[in-house]
Amino acid sequence: MFRVERKVSLGRFYDLANCWFGETLSLLFCSVGPSQIRVFAQMHIFLLAMGIGQRLQQELIPAQELIPNDGIVRTQQRRRYAGELKRTTTLWARMAQGERERSAMSTTLLAGANSSEQALPAAFSWRRYPASNGQVFDLLTPQRNQHIPKYCGSCWAFSATSVLADRWNVLQHKTNPAEPVHSIALSVQHVLSCGNERVSCGTCYGGDDAMVYEYSSLYGIPHDDCSSYIAQDMKCSANFIGYNASAHMESRPDCYSCDEKARCWAIATYNRLWSSPPYQIRANEQSIMQDIYEHGPIGCGIMATDLMEHGYGINCLDPPTSPLTTSAHPGTNCITGTFQEPTNDMDARINHVVSIVGWGTDAQGNKYWTIRNSWGSEWGEDGFMNIVRDSNTGPLGAGNNLLEMQCASAHVYDFSPNDTNPGPGAFARRTRVH
């Protein structure tokens, strides 16, 4: 018979509350046992009495039992700030149940050796893509830093926009291998302002990478030079540029420019990256590899930790000990090569989003994924990290910070000035084998 706790410490109550307000998927990782059910019930009664519990009732529904609602639920109503990740549970439930676009795209349309009928290579990376002519191409977009010019919890937007831009490079190369790739950087700031206003994809306090793919399918995402990154939440306004007093924040159009006399104006026609709606990638190694190999990098949730952020890379740094100084100190035990970190069951939650760009095996026999982060090129190994796979049987074990559990992406259709999504027809035309 289960023992019911009669007393709960303040710290434990905070932990329970943190789990309560968590996104449904993260509840699976909270340290909640039968002895806490009574505490949850008491919290729920209290919240109902305060008039705010009704909208939180669904947070107790296990992810596998969620029934998608019609439309997109406003994320502020059903998500908690957990690091930089706030899942839109209805969207992920829809993706998991297969209620997503079934594109007519087939791997037979893809040029070169990338076919699902072929065995996957033991090592692969879009940083060093081996073309059929013997050349090696880096088809990834440049590294970026979400924390510059100031901290903003926008990893979800950086990961998704980088994945889409990478896949645009992949699509161009596969369509016409002899022609140079015209790489783009998609506007994260546009996603933070217009994207969040239209589909509630997220803010500097966290968001959902899958909802960025959804936004790309509905509205398209412009180039970064349409709305450059300033690392802050803004209102989306076609008719006003400046400080919005009623919203207590700056307002910007979808795309704009300014001159030397500080005159700014909206740009009506601009290129946008159009994609399919998001799809979820099954949490197994074969499915993840297959999708990366055929279509390009994917976005995956991960449990970011202090060790991961401050302890990896040959030049890792210990952060300043006080907010009054900017002096960081060289790390004492910097981890290089392949990273691993055992998951702490007491605080195991996905709170960050990265991109997986490839895989391989190191000299010690550890199987790893290569991930790209959004913490700048000075972090890790030029902004990348090799982290063990779930299937690793090498000496480092399989502690990979929950990396393979929540992965998603979208198929790229076009980068064009269309006002509406051109659909899979445009994608097929660009990938037709001549």
C-alpha cells in the first residue's frame, strides 16, 4: 500500500508545482510518484478556488492519452517556463498520431545515392557531405548565438530556422549539384514577433520549435535581413515602427528597412521560406538517421545542463561568480571529443532544442550524434558537440541527455515571394530528376 505524505517541504512543494505547470510531455520526466497525488489534488483545489485551475486541468492528462483539440491552443494557457522549451501539446499530439500532411514526396525524387533502399553509412555529416563528383560540401548554415546582444531563451526558434535553412541548402544541391548553393539565414526576430503573435510559437521566455515549422507552412519565414535579431520580444505591426506604449514593447513589420535619417518603412514583397507542416520523427536511431540522411538536419529537444553548457570544449569557461563582473575563468576539467552525462531522474526534463546534423563512431568505439547548438561558435567544438547515442555500447555509456525523445522537422517547399504556400508541387518541381 502506498504511503501518503502528510508533510511536504517548501522545496518539494516547489518541485511539485514546477511539474504541475510543466508541459504535458515533461510530466513524464518529473519525479512524481503515488505519494504526491494527494498534494497535486490539494494544489488543484486551491487553483480552482483562485479561478485559474480550470484552464490547467488538462496538464494532468498523460501525453499518450491527449485528444487533439480543433485548431491551435494558445500556448500561454497550457505551458510552463522550463528552461527554453514550452511544448504546444495539441500540436505534438497531432504529430504523434499521424495527423499531419502526407507529402507526395518520395525518396525516388531525391538525386544521388541518398535512397531509403540503401544501407545507411556508419558515419555521415552535412558538414562534410560527399557529393557524387568526389567533392565534399558543407551544406550547413553558419553558427549563430541566441545570447547576443543579450540573453533570450530562443533556442527553439534558432534550431527550427537553422534546420529549415539547412534543408533549403540540401534541396538546392540535390536539385542541381553542379550549381552553387545560395545559403540563407532565416529571421529569428520575425519568428519572435510576428510568428508568436500569429500562432503563439514562443518568446524569449521559451517556445516550441515544431510550432515554427507550423508557422513556416502557414505564413513563410523571411530572410534575417528583413528583421535582424535583437534578442527581445516585439509586437508585429504593418503600420507602426517604434515603441508600442500599450503593449510596453517595440513594434516592427514582417519585413522593413530604415535610412540614415531614421525613417523606417515596411517592405510589402519579400522572399519567404515555405515548408510543410511539422512532422515528428520516431524516437529510434534508424528513423532519425534515415530522415537526416534523406532530407537534412532535424531539431531535437535535449536536457541542457551546466556541464553541457560550461564544461564541454577545449576552451570551456566557468561563468562569472558574480553578476557584477564579466570575468570568466578557464574551465578546470573541460570535456572534449564525445560527451556523455548520466540522466538525473530527479530532474530529468527536456529544456532546450538543438539540431542533429550527423553521426559517427569515435576512436574508443563510442557511437555518437553530432549536434549543432545556438550558443555561438566559441562554445563546444566550433559550436558543435558529439554526444553518445542511445545505442552506444562503448566505454562512455548511453547518457545523452534525452536527445532522441522529441525530434521534429518539416519538408522545405520553396524560398520565394509567394503570398501563400506554393505547396508540395513547388518542392517536386525543384527536386525532379532530369
